[in-house]
Amino acid sequence: MTQVMKGVRVLEVAQFTFVPAAGAILADWGADVIKIEHPVRGDTQRGFINIGGIKCNPQRSPFIEHPNRGKRSVGVDISTPEGMEVIYELAKTADVFLTNYLPQQRQRMKFDVEHIRAVNPNIIYARGSAYGDKGPERESGGFDGTAFWNRSGIAHSMTPPEMPGPLAQGIPAFGDSIGGMNIAGGISAALFHRERTGEASEVDVSLLSTAWWAAGTSIDMGIDYGEMSRNRMPSSGGNPGNPLMGNYWTSDKGTINMCTLTPGPHIKNFFEHIGHPECASDERFATAEALMQNWEAASDIIRDAFAKQTFVYWREHLKTYSGQWAPVQSLMDIASDTQALANDMIFEVEASDGGAPVKLVRGPVQFNHAPVETTRAPMASEHTEIVLMEAGLEWDRIEELKAKGAIA
């Protein structure tokens, strides 16, 4: 694997998933990521044992492995002056300082940008927040369920108007993982800029801005046109104006998503695949213009055709169709999807409990077709002594700091 970040050191003072996910991506890419954790309780997320009704084994927790694989953990009590002295020592050796603490917390404990830059003027200072580091709500905390899903408008857009209330976010840390990738990209650009110019930048990514970027096309449309699309109630049939787009239900209640945005070149091939070759020469459907005008009649024919065969049948049969489509799968289905596996979208790390390896999802970027090579998430404070000794702290001082409770 090409370690594009090899030689880069990241000092991460952060908890939960959003900002640590950025550290995980950088670690996947070869960076040495030092995760600072409380010397007693560790990252607060280590205590999560029940999420969405699913019980979690703290020794094999996806809420720790996903955003923390490949890192080294150092236990430091940043609320103490002695603990902050350790942070400054580590910051001197780092290229990037990464945090999601709120502004007042950063100021009170003296690790805001001016404090870290005082010991290392060339460090990239990266912040992740709920709502951004400017404006009247910069001190407001939040999670992806609040900032990314609800406040952003995504929950509203994803909920059909006929429903009595907005859909809840069904995927834990959904916006967190996307936002973490954005932070990793911003840090990479800042490192490139520093290499070219010598200038160290500050990097900011919020969950709100992450959501707005993800929904940018709809938001731009809404601002310019004064109206915005919303999700529709589930049904079997084509989208208004294009019957080669829409969800179609199979005989066993599976769903095939047709997504042929430009149907013209695919009309003949499509109708042959669904067993109605005669429709391709029907003047109502023979051209894209005619098909779009008579979309309801075509949708009825297509819906009936899909309803006569099983989901598995269509998933195999449509592989030779010339246009675009997809089986509607669950997140569990994708774990065994041959195309996903062929592209190394899942990798394994050893388990800290000594059991079977833990399977993890790789980040979306791959270099030179090579799979990810990394290690499991660290146990809390697992690497305290070795990292501090690498930073130049003598053993006597390490023992003294331990005795004071400043480090683990």
C-alpha cells in the first residue's frame, strides 16, 4: 500500500466519531496519529454499550474501531497544567493538531490555536465542529443527528410530506464519517500548501457544512428556483416523466432501482430485458421524447413485468442491461457484495479481545489499487510511555507525571 501520509504526525485531541474519523483516514494513509485520551475513562465513546437497540461489546466496539484504527493512544489529563505541558511537548513534534473541543474549552485549557502555535508555529490546526467556528452559535455543541441530519434540512427532504413527522437518522455516525473525510481532505490540502509556501493554515469543517455540501444540488436549486424536491412515499413505478427511473417491486417484495437518466440509447435494450421487445417499436415509447410523454403507460408495463420475477432473478438478469440500475440492498448485503469485496472495501484487523479478526470498512480513497494495511484501534492509553519517550521525556519525568495523575 502506498502510504501517502508517511512521515506526517497528527496530534488528535478529540472524542466520538466526527473528528477522530479524520484521524483514522490519515492513519489509513500512513500518518502517525497520536490519540489523546483521558487517563482513566478514555474516549467517552468507549463507554457506549447500546446504540440503536444493539448491544455493543466494548472490547470489539465499532464505535472505537471505525474512527480509531491505526492510531496510538496516550493517556493525558488535559485539565491539569502538567497534562497540558505534555500536550505542548507532543505538539512540538507534530505536523497537525486535530480537535473537536469547543472554543471556551480550548481557551480554558490553553490548547487553542494561539497556544499550540506558540510551541510550534508551523503546525496545521484543524477543527471540527457542529455549526462552524464563526457566528453566534460557535459555542454550541452537537452531533450528526442534530447538525447533519435535522438542522441541515436533510431529514425534512428525506421525509415524504404524507408522513406524520420527520424520519429519524437510521445510521449511527452517518454525517460524522462523511465529515471526517472532509477534514482529512482539508488537512491534506493544508499540508500541500505548507510544503509549497511554508505557510501553516487553520482548517475548519462543520457537520452543518458537511450536510449542505452533500445536499448542495438541491439547496442551490431551492435558493434559485424557490422550490425543492422531497422524497416520495414508497411505491412501485416510474418517476414522473421518465419510467426508466424509479423503484420497481419484484414478486418476492424485493426492489430494483432503475436509474437510466438518459433513456434514449437504452430503450430497445431495456424492453428486451423485461420481456417486452415490442414496446421498443411502439410509437408511444420508441423515442425518449415519446417515452417521457407516455411515462405512465410505460410505467404500468414495466411494473407488471418486474412483479413476475424474483429479486434474485432481476439482479442477475439485468447485469447485461446497457443502462444504469441497482438492486436495493441492505447494509448487511453490501458486506458480501462481490463488487465491494473485489475493490477491498472491507479489511480486517486483529481484535483486542483475542477473538476473530474485526472487519472494518475502508475509507473511500484507494491508492494504486492497494488494500488498506493498518492496525486495530488502540486500547485506552496503550502507548503512553513509548510515545512520550519518543518525544524526549525522560523516564523519571514520566513516573512523576503518572504519580500526579497527569498521564496514564
